[in-house]
Amino acid sequence: MTPNKSEIEQALELELSDEDILDALSHISGYIDISTEDFRTVYHLAWRHALARLQALQDDEAASGPTA
């Protein structure tokens, strides 16, 4: 189910602490050489991309009208 426009507009990007990031990285097998600041940058860019994708889905559904 695609979120409605108000849900998308109210979506909040969570602020990740260093502890959040380090905990997440500890669950990955292997080693990732990334600083917590770089991780935050990747997270922010991914969040913005996901938000734009959801908004586009919502716009496409609105443009195509109701489905039966």
C-alpha cells in the first residue's frame, strides 16, 4: 500500500546517533571502512531518494485516477 500524500509530507528523517550507526555496522559481516559522518550522508541521500520515489508513486496514482 502506498502512503497517502499527507503521510509522505509528514515523513521525518530520523537523526542517527554515532551509537546507532556503530550498532548497525556491528551487525554486518565483514568490514566497511566508513566514518559515521559519511554513513549519515549516505543515509540522508537514501532517505531523500526514497521520499522522492514515494512522492512520484503517489503522483502517478493520482494522475491515473481511481482503479476499479
